[in-house]
Amino acid sequence: MQNPAFYLKPNIVMEPLWNQWYAWSYLIAPSTASMYVLNWHLKLLESFAEAPEVHVQALQNPALIGGPFLNYPAERVADVRNLILTTRKNQEHLIALANAVRALEFVLEQEGTGGSMEAVYSKVPEPLRGMVELVYDIRNNPVIRWIEPLLYASRFYRRESQSLSLWEMKSDERPMVFSSPRFSEAGQLRLEMPFDDDRVDEIVALKRFPQSKAYIHDLFGARAGDELLDSMLTTEPPRKAIGVSPGGVRILYLGHACVLIQSEHTSVLCDPLLSYEYPSALKRYTYQDLPGQIDYALVTHNHQDHFHLEALLQLRQRIGQLVVPRSDGGSIQDPSLRLVLENTGFHNARDIAEFETIHFKDGSITAIPFLGEHGDLNIRSKVAYLIEIAGTRIVCAADSNNLEPEMYRHLARVYGEIDILFIGLECEGAPLSWAYGPLMPKLLPRKADQSRRLNGSNCERALGVVEQLRPKKVFIYAMGEEPWLSFIMGRQDSSESVPAQNARKFVTECARMGVPTERLFAQKEIHPHDLQDTLSMKQTMEIQTSIGA
């Protein structure tokens, strides 16, 4: 009798961790990781160790979830104190790097007054020597330019800080990841395995290709009879993804800003972030609905809900080419996403600049400008995409903030009209300091910080995009409302939230302009050339009422 073959269950989460914190791009790039360790992680941990009851009490208010509070009961204070000790020991090199940045910023404030920088190099602290160039911007402000490839080839990049945590997800409930480290919990399998380890892809492949239990135990480094690992296995094969009809184009909306665009020959996945497969009353597409080969995976910008390392690791073996926006080349707030990916085992990554085009058999992908959403920081690693596929022209604009309508007039002149526009209306973003505070040498005054938001277009600005690009259909997405996003978004919008109000108004105004518009939620199958696919105004409003929009 042949031994049975086993799959990894489709609802097994594989969280990437860095020093026990949920891994994202700023914890991979050594320059930003150093600042986060010193200015965010240690501060949060030490605050909890000193007064855990303050954190426990603060998180009774749902609005504070995702803020500077650890989401643990006071009984975990011993774990927190232990992580403080191990961080100070294991990340000593990054702490030294962050302190060197502080010292160099002070030197530049004193010495960078417009004269030659040659004499200043002798005052660069040792950890930074040879890793940076000292320059001025065009307004004679002194700037540190990081030589990023050297950082990855130095002691400041340590793969051993990376690990994976596997566990079985049975509902949409998942704790917020960015403000709390991960401690050992019952039912979780921790693998001390860096992200570029070939075994990571082998583990993910088990969700589609079965292996013997002996093979799986060997892959995980487990002994036969490991009950936790065995509980994560099944003999039930995954369901098959549905293909695309010859000559047609199909679009699947998979939640938030994740959109799969398929023709007979090509598949393009934008901003991968989707649900795992488990029973739920709310229907959604999952990893199982994606094709076995994703020709192009696109990332619009370097925010955690768009550049999502967990999802990218799940899909790495399926992706032909992973396309990310090009950074400005050396500023601490804008690390190279291509280097982040290449150093975590993605051998198929390339970066793309504004107006660059990638051509394929039945179409092309063009990067177009993306304004705003980054608190007015000089961040270049952000683009929207114009995707032309089998005669259909689609723009995925993500969180683009239409700060200058004339730009879209120029784009319309260069590229002409489009068929479908996807645009986010997250117009009430967090203040600048939420994402970038740990990187800044000086805290902004509160008034300035609150005015510089990480927000996209509101109704009026989104209407300006529609007026200029003249799409045949518009879809509102990237609202952060899907329940499986709570672990990364920290909250879910209510029907009276500012983004929800703007979305309702936008639908109404587009209807007056004669442009069919729908606010997306959870899942949607779209056939661009099927006129019956677009909901009437009445149907749209009925659906939005039913989901509390």
C-alpha cells in the first residue's frame, strides 16, 4: 500500500518575524531597522516593563490599537523584559548604528553650513564610515546618503534575526501586528529560518503539492509524531482556480487594493494582500483562487498594506517577475525595495521608475506618477500602474492623492482614455510620525505632524482624476474594511467614518457624470467588456447599505 501524501492546510498562517516583531520592509533594510530598534521597539518594551497597566488600560479604547502600546496582559512582563535583554545583546550592532546616525545628524547641524564636506568625513562616527556619503540638497541642506548595498554586505544585516511563526487561522480575528512583538504561544510553530532559505518555498509549496509525512518532518526538522506539525497537515487537496476564457479579460478583486487581472495569456496581480482559506459567512477570494503562475506581481508603494512581505513569501514561487517602484537612492526614509527583496530570497525582483513600461505578449505595464500619501516626505518608491491587457486599459491608482489635478490632465494627453479606474479613498490617514517618527532626527511640532497625513484622495480629488482620465468604469477600493485586514489596518471603518462618507458622495457624483461606479468590498469578479457587470446606481447603493457603508 502506498503511503498517503499530505498537504499543508490552506489556513496555515506563516508570519515572517524579525527579532520577534512582525517583519516589514523597514525591519529588513539595515538603516531603518536600526532606527526602529532604538526609537520604537526598545521604547515600547521599556514603557511596558515599567508600567504594564498603562498599556492594558489604553487598549481598552479600540481607537488606540496600533498606537504605542503593547497588546499583552500585565502577566507577560517577564517576556517583555527578556526581549529587552536579548535585543540589547543581539541587536547591539544596530543600536550602535542608530546612535551613530544621531551623532552624525548633530555634526551636520553644526558643520553642514554650505561649505565643503571634505573635512566633515573625519567626524563621521565609526559604524557609519564607508557606509554613507555626505551631500547637500539643492537648497544647501546637509543630507546623509546611504550606500545601501554595502549595508547588506556588512555586519548590520543579519539573517539570523529572521524567523517564521506558523499557526492555524480559523476566523478573521487576528491581533494587530505592528505595535507588539510575538512571544511563544500554544499552537504556534516557530522556525528559526531566514526568509531566503529554500525551505521557505518548499513549505509554502506543500499547500499545493503533497509530500510524504516523513519528507515533511525532515523539511521542518521535526521528529515523527510531532503533534503540532501533524495537526497542520491534511490529505484533502486544494480546490482548483478557475481559468480565463480564450480572448477574454477577467478581473478579480480580492480585498483592499489586491486586484488580479487575467487574460488568456497573462496574469497580473497588484498589491498582494489577501485572506487565507477558512470557513466564513463573508465570501472572499483566497490564495487558492490565484493561478499557479502569476506572470507579474506589482507593488504600488512601500506601506505595510501594499508591500506585504507575508503575502509575497506565500506567492514567491508562483511569481514570474515582482515589480516594485524605484527608490530615490539612499535616503533613510526611502530604502530600495528591490534590495529588500533580493536580500530576502526574491530572485525575480526588479524596480521601475515613472513612465517606464514593461511589455508582454498581449499588453504592457506602465508606471505612472503617484502623488501624496507619504506626509510630504521625499519618497520616490511609489507608482500607480497603467495595465493594458488584451485591449483593456486599467489604472490601479492605490492611495494616490490628487494634489495637483494638472498632472492627470498631462497623463490623459500622453496615454489617452482608459477603461477602468481603481482608486482608494482612504482620506483620513495617520499622522506622519506614525510610520516615520522613528526615522526623524527631531520630532515635529504636533500641529505640523497632524497636518502631514498619510492619506489618499477624498471625494473631490478623486473626481478630478475621473474628469481628466475619463474612465468608462470606476471602482473604489483600498478602504481597509475587510475583516481579515484588522491585524494590519488596526481598525475598520464605520458607515459614518470620513472615508465612508466620501465614498458615498463619490458614487453619487460619478453617477451624475454618467460614469458607472461601485464601491468594492470583500470580493468581486469583473468582466470589462460585459456591460451588465456594472451595477446600476440603485444596486450600488443597496449593496453599500447592506454592508454598512
